[in-house]
Amino acid sequence: MSVNDSKPWWQSSTIWAGLGSLVVAIAGFVLDQPASSSDIVQGGVEAQQVLTGVLGLLAIIGRLRATKRIG
């Protein structure tokens, strides 16, 4: 690959999916406040886990589909 085969980091879907996954994981710790209903808390935890998994999968897919380096 030559230098012309690179792209700026902000154009990388892999980077964005990874950052999104990181934000969701951190938000889970920051927003871990008790609620009045355990069903609401459990639903939030499950949604966070699903979203983190989807974003992680998107990061892997983005890396596999990548044709340019990040420069």
C-alpha cells in the first residue's frame, strides 16, 4: 500500500464503531443509578449489552472490509 491508499481516521467506520462501543461501556458505569423498578434496570443493562455487542461486531466487520489504511 502506498501513502495514497490511506484515509483520515475520522473516515474509518472501524474507529467509529470502536469509539461507540467504548462510549456505551463507559455510560453503563456512569449511569449505573438505582431505579424504582428492577425491570427497568434489567432492561437497560440488556440494551447496553446488546448495543456494545453490535458495535463491537461492526468494528470487526469494518476492519475486514477495509481497503485503505488509516493515515
